[in-house]
Amino acid sequence: MSVIGEQIKKYRVQKKYTQEKLGGMIGVTTQAVSKWERGGTPDAEVLPRLADALGVSIDALFGREEQDVQLLLSKKLSTLPSEEAFRQAFNYCWSFIPGLTGDESFSESFYEAFSGHLVQQTDQSPDFIAKLLRDDGLTMARMSNDFRYFFLMMRPREDSILSYFESEEAIRQVFALLADKKILKTLYYLYTVSNIPVTTQLISQGTGMELDEVERCMKTLCDKKIVHPMKIASVDGEINSYIIRFEANVMPLLCYADEIAKGCQYPFFGLCDREKPLF
């Protein structure tokens, strides 16, 4: 059996199509499909229709599906304007969740039910949260009007996840840092500023905090490498300033803290068939 014959049969069986049904979809006889699956090769002009009917790319028919999908997604995103690329990337990520259930029929029904929400939402649209927890990892996504994010974690094969973490006390200090209301207020303000250095005087003006409190907060944030100190030359000499340009770790924490703060946000899709502990 040729590679293409194996692939045609594999995808036909996955779709639960008979040879007769597949032949009817692309305008050939049942005997033609049978011949391909036994080693024959479809004519070139049939390949696009065959790929469309099976829901795969032409390259996938030649056994290059994994490489093809990764390369195809990468190339697709690289050709799009930035805003559209991020939107499309989220749509791909959203599709991982039903796909990781291992149930193809469920994936199809999932998309039928929620494809409209992927395209456009209104101000009245509720939050949609999807969570999948399995022994091999977990993934979560939130789609809320025009605010969307995605998280996926593969579980280590042998080690506990805790072996990759800093000490429990070090983790507690991170949460204690964000529990400081003046630190959090400072961070909120810094995230509203463009990627340019700002002075403590400007932060004080923007937050309404006393200058000495701002300086305390900035020292703490610099110690944690969340913000970075810079010096700006002026006619009055060097002025201390700070930039948060490369910081991205706090934002996911804030996103998931918001989910917890909102209380019981029941996911519209949730699956947990995990038997092993998370840690």
C-alpha cells in the first residue's frame, strides 16, 4: 500500500466515511477509492477535492501532516497583520482544548456550538471559560468579549512540578508582593504607560501616592526585577526613572487572580479525568 493510500484510508476511517460516501463527495466511483487505498495514486486534479473532503491538507495526504500543520500555522500567522495574527492564534489555541479530549466527534460539535463566539462577540456576551485537566497536563482558556487568553502546561514525565518551583516561602513572597495595595496600584499605573521610562514624580502624580511611598514601591519592584531603573540626562543632571517594558510575568497572575476574584465562574466546558496529583 502506498503512503497516500494509507493516508486516505486513515483519514476516511477517522471521518467514519465509507468508500462509497467519500467517492460521492469528490465525484469518483467507490472502485476508484478502493484502488487508491490498495496502492493506486489519485490524479493530480483530484487531490484538492480529496483533501477538502477529508479535512486535511494535500501535504497530509503524503504523510507530512505533523510537519505540515506546524509549518502551515507558522506561515499563516507570519503573513497576517499583528492584531489579526493574535486573534487567529487564540482561535488555534482555543481549538486545542476539545482536540486534547481525544474525541473527534466532540471537537466537531464543540466548534459548531461556539464558532460564532470565536468570530465576534458583543458587550452582552458572557465569559466563556474552558478547562481541561488530564494526567499529561492541563489547559485553560478564557474568552470574554474582546479579552481572551490561553494557558497550557505539559506535566513533567517523572519529576513533580514542585521540583521546578522556587521554595514555598519564595512563592509566598510573590503573592505578598501583589497583596501590597500600593505595589499593586503602582503596577496598574505602570501598565497604562507606554514603553518609555517614567520618573517617580510622574508615578506619584498618576497614582496620587506620596513620593516616598512611590520610591519604596519602585525599589521593591526593582529588587524583584519586575521594573528596571534607568537614568535620564537633563539640564538639571541625571534623573532616576523606571521602565516596565519587558515585564510579562505579572499579567497572567492578574488575569487568573481576576477569575478567582469573580467567584464561581462555571466553565461552559470542563473536563477532569486526572487520576494523578497535580504536584
